[in-house]
Amino acid sequence: MSQISELKKSDTKRDGKKTQDDIVYAHIFDAILEQRLSPGTKLNEESLGEIFGVSRTIIRRALSRLGYEQVVVLRPNRGAVVACPSIEEARQIVFARRVVEKAVMELVCDNAQKKQLEQLRQMVRDEQACFDRGDRGAGIRLSGEFHLLLAEIANNPPLLSFQRSLVSLCSLIIAQYESGAKSHCSYDEHFELIDAIAGKDKPRAVSLMMHHLDHIEEKLSLDDEIATDDLKAIFSHVRNPR
Amino acid sequence: MSQISELKKSDTKRDGKKTQDDIVYAHIFDAILEQRLSPGTKLNEESLGEIFGVSRTIIRRALSRLGYEQVVVLRPNRGAVVACPSIEEARQIVFARRVVEKAVMELVCDNAQKKQLEQLRQMVRDEQACFDRGDRGAGIRLSGEFHLLLAEIANNPPLLSFQRSLVSLCSLIIAQYESGAKSHCSYDEHFELIDAIAGKDKPRAVSLMMHHLDHIEEKLSLDDEIATDDLKAIFSHVRNPR
DNA sequence: CATGCTATAATTGTATACAAAAAAGTCAAC
DNA sequence: GTTGACTTTTTTGTATACAATTATAGCATG
């Protein structure tokens, strides 16, 4: 509908060296992380093309990349929709995240430099500021980026790339299943994590992280039982990839 | 150069429902797994298009998917090459694989059905047969697929998709650094793994798997020191993404 | 008025044309 | 014969046109 900026070349918004599909990808990714795009939303190629002022070619690339990351589901001949993980899938995603986050925490405890600890603290302060001023969207995104920064400090690119996918999937899950208005991933816990890292206390760091992930999973268990009159939710266990 | 089959529609080779870029992707993926494509090989879009009888559009999709899995490196404006992991990157990849394989083995010990154990055994027998008859390429591919089947049995799609990327990267590493003619991933060890799984002996299964991965890593250490007159290898630690 | 069929519109899949960038080749100067 | 500027060729990036597929609307029938 409304063209947001006709990004084209010389787009200073983010970096300038990135190619166009990177920019489109990042915009959609952020929209999902900030929960401005809800699970199940259809992503029409032509509409997105008009919005970003590029051809479908570029949109298609961005969507397939999001598709690899499982953040959107690409249904052959039927277009892309924002992923809508079932409760079972959500559990599998959280499990995978436990596996990765454990490894990341151990690496971070070994590798973290003082400068990086300060970077982490600054990010959590920003996150806190967002929630304080009521900007929940940006807060949620920064919360996710905190976990990505951890994976970056762990200094293992394959794990980082996997983590990127898992973090955005978790954001989707939260968007779908978070019941109350409670902060889904409190910054207090993030500060505690940083302290454990600073003290190179691996067991504590890992245990805090697992506890952190328990919070997400608890919400799944709760919502597992509540009744709903939403057909889509009721039949969400019916795998319908096509 | 030579068109291999003009796949187009009604291609019965693999499945028939898969889309064209899936087929191209699978062909290139297999070629890498079978080490018919060596690290560093340039992947020209037009040539590949002629080979598979499709347009660059399809090739491009397949290459970006491989790029997402880090199996090929996409250099902006300079095309795609088969990834050529440095020793450090190789270590990071093997580390990530330890993390995933450990989780996979634990899940498999919990979940594996008798039928699936038999599937695993059959696959290793096939692998053995390949090596016995001297078809090293197919043997290596089946060896990789054994690990993918494990991840499938673990029943965690995100982990499986990550494993897919890691297994092919490991195959690349082996292609690059394997010195002797020794089997890189002996089927004996695979049979032992299956026995541990059948006995639901998690600690043993995990320990066998770690040992299995040690073999790959050992080769890195060895090759780390040997001299070479190959410029590309000598400067392989120089990160040159563009 | 619900159901099923047909025609039409909308959307995705693929090929191709052209623009932009990089690589390779040419040739002069030292 | 090596170096460096310039030209040509090749290759990649993007837009667009058309084909194939799916969704929608209209209409007839029970």
C-alpha cells in the first residue's frame, strides 16, 4: 500500500553496503520480532514489493530466506505466511534453544571480554528503557537481540545463525501464546545472567538461562489447556503444509 | 555443458512433487556430500542453468539456499563458490556439531522405535556395501545421511535443519583436510552407536558420538602443521569474504 | 439457502531482458 | 617482461513478461 521509503541505493537507514533483499529481510524480520506481524499473516509478494518499492524478485529472496529460518512458511503455489507454531512445535523450538543457549553460555563464560560485558549491560539498559517508556515492541526486539549478542560473543558463527532462527521463532511463540501483559523475558534476569558471566560462573549462568527459558515454556503449558473458540487455534495441531 | 536430464516436470528421479529448485538444490548438495565438488569451486549461474536445463532464476534460488546453510559462500557481485572452511571455522563447525549430536543422541535414545533402529542398521549396511565395492562417494553421502536420519528420529525439526547444514559442512571439511585414504567415518562406529541406542544407554551413546567427532577433529590438528605449497591453503586463514 | 460447477480474477512460478558490476584482455610505457 | 590504464567481455543483480496454479465469484440446481 504505502511506500515506506523507496529504499533503493544510498539507503542510510541501516548500513548502506547491504543489498536490497537484506534490507527487506531485516524489515520483515524486525516486524516479526517486534510482533507487528502476527502469526498466520499472509505475505503477498506484490503488496510487499509496492511497500518497499522493489520488484517481486527481491521480495521473493527475502521471503525464502525467512522460509529457511522457518520464521515464515512457504506453501508451494500458495504464498508465504508468518509461521504459526503449534504447541508441539513450540516445545521443540524451545528445546532446541535450550541446547544452543547452554552451549552459548559456556562459551561466553570462557570468552567474554570486559568490553563485551559492558555492551551486554548497555543493551539490557536500553531494553529496560523501552519497557519503562511503554515501547513494548522495541523492548521485545532488544530482548531477542540480547540473546543474539550472547551468541555473537560465543564466537561460533554456525551457532549464531541457528540462534537467529530460534530467537525469532520464540518471539512468534510469545506473540501467539503469551497470555498476560507480563514482560515475557524480564530484563532483571538478563542483568543476573551478565553477573554470572562476569563471575565466570558457568553452572549458575547455565541454570539461570534454563530458568529463563522455563518461563516461556510455562506459558505453553497454561495455554495448552484453556478453551478457545478460534478454529485456527483449535485445529492448530492439524499439520497442513499445503 | 552437458545437460543431465532436462528435469522439468514429471521427474521421477526423486519424488515428483518437489519443485525444480529443490531438485537442483539436492543435486548440488549431494555433489558436495559425495565430494564431487571440491571446496572453492566456482558455481557459475549460467553454466549450472544449462546443465540442469533451467533458467538462472532456479539456480539462484538453489544457491541462496545452499548459501544460507553456509555450504556455499555467496560473494556479492562475485558469485557463489563451494565453501572452503579455514581450520578455525572447521573447529567451530565441529564444536556446533558436538552440541547438536549430543542432544540428538539423548532424544534418539528416548524416542527410537524398533522399526527405526532397523532403518538405521539398513542404512549402515548400505554404507558398508558402498565402501566395500569402492564407491567412496556414495559411502560418504550415506554416512552423512546416517547422521541426518538420527536427527530425524530425534523428532525435532529445527535441530534437523541445523544438522543438515552441519553435516554437509563436515563433509566439506573432510574433503579438504582428510589426509589418508582411511574411511573418514567408519561404519563400525555407526553399528556401535546403534547398539548403544538399542540399549537406551545414553551416556555410552553420547560418548561414542563424541569419540566419533574426535576423529574428524584430530585430522585438523594434524593438517594444522603440515607444510603446503598451495597458496589457497596457505592463506586459507585470511578471511576474504569479498 | 446450501451445494457444486464453471468462468474469472488474483497470485505464484519461471524465463528472459536489460542494467550494473567485475573479470579478462589489450596495449602502451618503462 | 612487468606494470598500469583503458576497452571489451563475462557475470551477477533486478525488473518485467508470461505461464501455471490457485482463489474467488457467479450461477444453476436440488
